[in-house]
Amino acid sequence: MEPVMHHVRQRVLHRLHRTRILPKRNHSGCAEQAAAPPSTQSRRTKPPLLVSRLYQPSNLRDLGQDGRLPGEMTCKSQRLMQQAGLIHPSNPGCYYYLPATVRSMEKLVRVIDQEMHGIGGQKLDMPSLCSADLWKTSQRWDLMGNELFRLKDRHGADYCLGPTHEEAVTTLVAHQATLSYRQFPLLLYQITRKFRDEPKPRFGLLRGREFYMKDMYSFDVSEEAAYETYESVCQAYARLFTRLGLRCIQVQADTGNIGGKLSHEFQLPADIGEDRLLVCGNCSFSANIETLSSDKRDCPQCKTGTLVESKGIEVGHTFYLGQKYSHIFKATFSNSQNKPGVAEMGCFGLGVTRILAAAIEVMSTEEGIRWPGLIAPYQVCVLPPKKGSKEDAGAVLAEELIHTLGETLPGLRGEVVLDDRTQMTIGKRLKDANRLGYPYVVVVAQGALEETPRFEVICQQTGETMFLSKDGLLDLLGKVETV
Ligand SMILES: [Zn+2]
């Protein structure tokens, strides 16, 4: 292989592995790789990430004069996220997503991408600015009412800011004159900003007017094939929530203004949830109360169980659409007999920002954020001793430890922060770390200076405190899954 090309290839491979597009594997089997000197690029050690430099504008303690933060606090996740400098309110239903939130969201997007790619999904990106013509064709221009953000361009043409993209994606697919049944199931999805003119935006990121959503659209040759696709997407959703450590229930739902024949919601049980669910204690049946007559409490599936009401936050929604949109927009394909057929469609939403806030809502304590470990903004926070204290020498050990972590645990690169605010006591910084919810907090103090150094490790998910040797610590952190 030509040396320059080889170099480029290695860089690309390295990047792909880092972003986990390719599975992790050892390249030592490759002779060229083994002969090449180790890439200096990846070996270079960056200076540690310093808490004092992270942009978290509330700075944890900079509350208003009355000790409260601006904006109406309507739920736990909103309060905790604002206090921790994760989000900042701008105008009603809109927030600044601050750097730690963006890190977490990018991770969540990577997990979603992995699951969607796993079932054959292909990612695209459609305009947010949608022409009214398409929405008038589907009659949703009128049906959506005040929820749709509408605007006019300089020529007087009507547009809306897309809350969902059935019209757009179906038109796109219809434009391909030579679409073959061999390309089916066709699963197209995007993760983009969506807009909805909520009458009463509240609960922070849980009900905003501008939010991120994953919306996927499926095209199939037959009703039977479309149901199979529907099922595979539901299974991918279940895997996603399992990986995030979230208990999510799939309930039968109303099809609402999206239309179609079959629909499910994915709900996280939570007291502040705005959806009322009925769950059977005896079998797997569960449904949104909207789909049942309100006085009915006998399970329609097993007939013996009683339905119990609970509240949930809707984080995902799936619809079997049939030919509703493909018929209107003429999304046809040629079938195995080379005859034209109308595609059977489904659409599948996941609220990206909502999953983030809902996870914080259901996992956190009143005092501190708890993240699904996989998508925590940073995995580890290292706390050196207070400056001028008798353990001051621990500061060097803390930096050494971060260096070692970077060298030996590549999965944790960029995931370890050093709380360098050493003018503060360890206790105060521990309190902040608790509020921010780093999955692992490592205190480098007295124990680390002893002949057999011991590090105090607080596992925030379980609340457990351990005293570990350096090897023990590396063992523990080596098991941390990152994305
Ligand atoms: Zn039942």
C-alpha cells in the first residue's frame, strides 16, 4: 500500500473506531499495522479537562438573590438541570443547551444511531422549513391548528417549521421513479430540531416548543412486511431503553393527527407524567387511557387481571400508517412482477431531548442528577486535596492518575475531569460532584499518599464508596461502557 494512503487509512480507521462505527478490535493481525510505528497523534496526552474551565454558567452556586434560579421551576429535572448549568431558559419553551448537555445528547444520538443502523435504518436530514403546499395536500395544514408554527417568505408563500415529516419524506420517495421492491424495507430517519407551538410549555425540556426528535419512516411492499418492520423498530426501541437502564413500557395508543391503523407509545413511569396509563397486573397488557373507555378496569387481553392506573412520560411513539401518505403523494414502487404498487408506511418517533430530561427526572435524587451511565457528559471526576492542606502533595498524584487513565483506558479519553478548584474543600466539591452526577468520583487525599496508595471512589449510581488501589481503580473504570 502506498505510504500516504496507508496513513490516511489508519487515521480514518482510528476515527471510525473512536466513534464506534466499526466494532472495537485489535489490529495486531494486520502486518502493515504491526510494522508501523505507533501513531504519535493518538499517543499524545492532552492536558486534563479542568472543572474551573468548563462552561456551566450557573457555576453551581450562583443563584439569584432570593436563592432561586430565574424561570418557573415546574419539575425536578428542570430545576436540577438549571442549577447544574446544563440548560438555561431563553424564551418560553426554548432553552440554551449548554456544553455538558450537548455532550450527553451527542452520546444519546450515537446510541440511537447504533440501534437504527442495526435494523437497517439510513440517516438523512430534511429541511425544517416546510412548504405549506405539501401540508395542504395532506390536509394537515388545517388539521394541525395552532400547534403548527407558520410563517411567510418575502414572496408571500406559506411555510411551517416542521414538527414531523411524513409529507416531506413521502414526497422524496415518490420522486424516485425507479423505486424497486428490492430496496424495501426502506427505513429513512433523521435526528433534527422540531417545532411545536405548545399552548403551555413547561417541565423544562419535557414539553418545549423547540426540541430534538428522531423520526423514522418505513416503506414496505405489503401490510405483512410493514408489520414486521413495525415490530423490529419496537424491539430496537426496547433495546435502546435497556441500554440506558430505563424501565420503559410499551402501551397501546391513539393514532391522533398522524393517522393510521396501529400505534404504540413508549412511556417512562413518572409522577409528573402527563399521560395516564392503564397497566394489567396479570399480563403484558398496557394502554394509554385515551384508547379505552374510562370506566373499564378489567383487562381486555387476559380477562382476569385488573388494570391499574399510573402516570407516564411519553418518550417514543410508533405508528403503522398503511397507505395514508403514500397514496396521497403517490409513493409507488415496482413489485416482483414489475407492476406498480403503493408503499405501506410506518413512522417512528423518539424524543431525544425528552429522553434526556425524562431520564434525569426518573433517576435523580432531589439533591443531584443521576444519568444513564452510558450518556453521562463525563464519566469520572477526580478531586485533588485542598490547596495548602496537609495532603497538598496529592495534587500531583491526581494529575498522574488522570494521565494513567488516559494511557491505559482509551475508552475514557475525554471522559475524565479534574476538579481543580482547590481553593475549595473536598467536601464542598464533593457536594457539587453529587449535584452534577458524574458516575464515578475519585478522591485523591490522605489515603493516596500512604505507602500502599488507596483511592476513595464514590459510585454515584449506587451511592457506594470504595477504597481501591490504583490497579483496583483501573479495573473498575476499565469496565465503564462509553459510547
Ligand atoms: Zn391482562
